[in-house]
Amino acid sequence: MDAKAAISLISIAISVVSLIVSGTLALRQTRTTMDGYALPVVLQVFSRFRTQEFFDAQQFVFDELPRQPVQPYTDLSLEARSQVRMVGGLYDDLGKLVAHGIVKEELIIGSNGPQARRIWETIEPFVRAEREKRNSNLWIYLEDLAYRTTRKPPAAIHEKLKLHRYAGPTHTSLPAPPESSATPRPRTEQ
């Protein structure tokens, strides 16, 4: 092989490596940009979980809805439908974010997985009755999210992230700091 051929091969190799590195960096930058766009949406959705209105609706779903006769969701009373819609719709929105790859499923399942599954299990009979009545895909993203929590349990995500539980103060207490000799003592008049 002559010098010209060797230089040409080296130039081609450098070009291929440069192309791979450029592509990798562009892909990484795209992912970072997408994560940046998703953050406000995720924070807004998460903030809705902390409202009293949502908390009350979720309690209704857990405590009152199971006492209702199973029927299509839209045949529930206006109050029941409103409560179920608030809770089911919000978890369905989380499922959309996960299914479309806007947020990593580990974030949603790790933080809301058990609740998503519990919500689905509670409203499922009403949703299935609605789907049969209207031939719809009502809250299919919530159902998918509930399924994903069985495939990737939150505890496994917490372990992967190396999350720790705080066990409280240790039994070995730190010694009390020594008294400072620089503390002024009250003067006594003589």
C-alpha cells in the first residue's frame, strides 16, 4: 500500500468517526431539548396532584365509587362523574406523557405507579362498561400506565435509583460540644 492510499484510508476513518460523534452529540442534544420542553408540563401535572380538589376527588374514587352499581362512566351521577373524570383524566394524562416518550416511565411509575394502578383497578369496571356502550378507548393511557407498573414495579425503580429510606437519628449520638471558655462570665462586684 502506498502513502497516498494510506492517507486516504486514514482520512476516511477520521471522517466516519467524526460523523458518528456528531450524530451522537446531535441525538443527545435533541433528547436534552425534549426533556427541557417536557419539564414545565410535568411540573404542572404534578402540581395538580397536590390540590385539595384532586385529593377530595381521589378519596371519592377510593371510598365512594366502589359502593356504586357498575354502569357506564357517563351514566354515573354528575358528582360521581366529575370526581372520576378529575382523577382518571389526570392519570390518563400521565399515561400519555409516558406512552409518547415525553417523560421517562421511571419518573411517573416511581412517583405515581401504585396510585395509578389502584385508580385503574377501582374505575376499571365503569370504564369497561363505558367502552362497551360507546365503543371507545376511554382512558386507555391510564390502563397502559397501570400495566406498566406491573412490568416495572416502583420498588425496582427506587432500587435502581438507589433511593434510601431515612431511618431517623442513629443510636450513637454525637458528643455534646465542649463549653467554650470564651463565654464571658458575669462579673461580681467586690
